[in-house]
Amino acid sequence: MDSLSFSGIHCRQDVQPSISSTMLDFDHRKHGFLFGNNKVTFLVRKQDKPSLTFTHVASPLRRQLISVPSVENDDVDAAAGRNNQHVAWTSVRQERWEGELDVQGELPLWLKGTYLRNGPGLWHLENYNFRHLFDGYATIVKLHFENGRLVAGHRQIESEAYKAARKNKKICFREFSEVPKHENFMAYVGELANLFSGASLTDNANTGVVKLGDGRVLCLTETQKGSLIIDPNSLETVGRFEYSDNLGGLIHSAHPIVTDTEFLTLLPDLLNPGYLVVRMEPGTNERKVIGRVNCRGGPAAGWVHSFPVTEHYVVVPEMPLRYCAQNLLRAEPTPLYKFEWHPESKAFVHVMCKASGKIVASVEVPLFVTFHFINAYEEEDEDGRVTAIIADCCEHNADTTILDQLRLQNLRSFNGKDDVLPDARIPLDGSPFGKLEAALDPDEHGRGMDMCSINQVYLGKKYRYAYACGAQRPCNFPNTLTKLDFVEKKAKNWHDEGAVPSEPFFVARPGATEEDDGVVISLVSEKSGNGYALLLDGSTFEEIARAKLPYGLPYGLHGCWVPKK
């Protein structure tokens, strides 16, 4: 994890501030985590494994299997590796299921609503196995909580890419690493023509899911056409979310900033390298431009998977991992897929005022690679003047091999002996070039952290707690859940041997006054092939309930909460 600090930022003045010294070393070992910024360094001590006892059965078991044609058959099960691989990395067993789960423990009666989790769930067609974690066709999962009962379900998102693949029994759109196979050269040329218009890009919305301020629920990926509306109750794919503006472009940040009052996202400009910062109000489909950031490096815009905001600013990262048109046109994936690493182009971070669209800071920082920013906030002096911005993210040591390490072959082949999960450090530090410092002995932490969530009330504000996936070694993928306390400099950890938990998602208790008053939800895939929904107390981080699923689900990515009206 890392923090960036920007000094002397003023929204209404034409100021070019400098960046003050800030460094976060973010690592994770057995049960440890380290966090720091320009003011203080936080150390998390080791914690014992929590108890996994159960006290009460909240509801009788009542499952209902919805009969629909299965995507798979027994032969394909074997081809997909289901018989001898961890269920986290195998395709979902069937297209659709729903039923009530037996709960061990007690569900809080105040917990009323639906947790939705999106992610790739189908990694093969017929006997053809996909190559990368990010290629899989999207599976949306729900956990509906009400009156101490839990109804679960999952369903394939019916994107055009998914429907075409099922109908033709082959890949028909360009996925993250997969490209349609062409019968002849002319077919390939025709597909390239469709690529320039965006027609051949996937709409496989397998990355995130968000609830807009007007109540609509969208599943998203990095292509703009991959913005699909779903029904949060039935999980049915309603249709494509059509943006009514004429901003154009093919891609956007996979992780917009979504609140009840606005939708903020970044639109990378691949021709004239830069980013449009845009806002969309609830009840509309029209994005309006706040401002533009021109890239300071080249030859193309840097990849932007996510970005943070504060109360008054948008923070725009510019990584040296840059989009590459040549790699996008190739018929086979390159080591960096759609990107190229350009360390000579350097790395930058830009700060834009939300109100005026004016860039108030644009600074060079050490090279970095990150998927996910966690949060950002402003620091003020005694007069209420903003003196710095702190932006926290999970960074992969400026090491682009993280992309290739997420190939399914690598995830499935781990034998428990090799320890290949990369260190995670944020080397974003100060004025004007910054430096890299180790804030903690690597033996004290797990060297791997990602998939963080916070109490959304503190979005863009100074916060104390974050919830994340961490590492208990040896492993090649995050295998713990961790609560980070940045004030007490401690961490609490949850671990189930052989299990792979998905992103811990925090749901605040209605009326709560404490930041960590709520529950943390995660879906867990077990090595045995089973799986369960898990609830941890947001404050104590102890298990309060789990509910076994009828079968284990593949690893998922990001989720959202839809409260019951």
C-alpha cells in the first residue's frame, strides 16, 4: 500500500505545488501489514487465527435448483481442470442457481439488502481453455439478507460476447488476452476494421458492479460497451447501458467513483495521450466533462484501472504501463497483453479540482504499477487550508510481471512449495522525484495485499480502517482477509487453510457512529471444491456467520451493496 502526498494544493488559485515526501511500504506476510505516509508509519502485529465455531442455525435449509441448460459437460469438466484443481480457478458448474442457505452462526437482523459480486466465472468453451484470469465470462453472484435469513444465487451475465460464444462455440470478440480465431487472412482484416470502431471489442462485463444513485445496477469492465444493466433481484441482464453523450472513445476506468449523487470516471485518450475526467448525475446517461489531463510522458496514455478522489479533487495516475495499439492489433497475446512498459516515459500523478476542472498539481513520481487505489483524503492546517493530499493504493513494486502471473496456468499450477506472490510496495514519494524506503523488515509481513474496501461514508475523507485480501505464506495468490487499523498500527487477520477468499466488502450498520461498526462479507472458495459465504464483525474481525453453498464458486473480483428499500 502506498500514500502520495501533495503539498500546497489550492482549488481556486493558480498554484503549481510541490510534492512532499511520502512513502508507503505495503506488504503482507503470515499475519502482518505495514502502512506509512508522510506523517506516520503504521505497523500491524501478528494475530492468532480466529475461532471458527458456530452457535445457532438461523433458518432451515431450503434450496431450489433452477433447471437451465448447463454450459458444461463431464468431458469439459475434465478439460477445465475441475477434477484436480482448486475450485477458485475452475469454471462455474452451471449457468444459473438460486436457493436459501443454511446459516451457521447468527446474521444481524439489521442486515437487510443484497450483496452483489461480479467476476469471471467461465474460463473455457467446449475443450478450449482460456489463458488469463481476466478473460472469463462474467458471473454475477448475490447474497440477499433479510430477517436473519440468506438467499444466494448466481447467473451468467448475458453479454453479446457470452451469447455469441455459446451460439458459435468459439470466442467471437476480443477479450483481455483472447482473440477470435480467423479462418483466413481476409477475415482477420475485417476483424481489425471492426476493432477500430470498437465493434470487435468485448462487452464481457466481468470486473465490477455498482449501484447508481438512481437505483440502477451496472456491471462494468474496461470497454465502454461493456456497461450492462442487471436486475439485482433476479440477476437477469436487462440490457446495455447506453451513454447518451457524444464523448466517444472505446475504454474507460473499470472502477468509477459512484455515490448517491454522482458518477465519476476517466476516459483515456489513445490518440492524443491524456484523460478526460467526466461526471454523470443520477437519473441520466449523459457524461459531462469536468476537465482534461494531458499526459506528460508517452507514447500513449498510461493504463488507468482505478483512481481515487477526495472531497474537492480528482487524482489522476499516469503509469508507465501504457496502452499499446500494436499489441491490441495482434492475433496472439504479448507478455504485457494490451500494454507496453515504458520506464523512460516516467510516471506522474495529477490533481484536478472537481469544481473548476483546473489541474492544481502535476508531479513526477517513481515508477509504479497498481490495479487498485483504496482511498484519498485532504490534510488541512489550523486555518482550514488544504496542505496535502494523501492517496493510498496497492502497488506491485513497479513489476509488470503481475499481469502474467495472473494467467490461469500459473494460478492452477501452484503446488504449495513455490512462493511467487510479488512484494507489494508503493514507491510514490516526494519532491520532485521521490525515494524508496523500507518501513518494515520484510520478514514481518506477508508481501502481498490487494482488493481493499472501506466504509463508503469515508470515501474521499480521512479514514482509519481498510479491509483487504492479504497473504499467509507460502502462496501464489492472496489467501487471507485482513482488517487494517491505521491509528493503532495493528491488523487483525482471518485465514482458512487452503481457502481463497474474495474481496472483503464492508457494510455499515444503519445509524452507526463508529467507522468499523458493521459487517464484512466475503465469498470463499475451498480447496475441497466447496465454498461458503462468510460474515465477519467489522469491529472485532471475528467470524459471526457462514453459510455453505451447494458447490464452490470461482474466484470473483468486486462487489457492491444494494440496501433493501
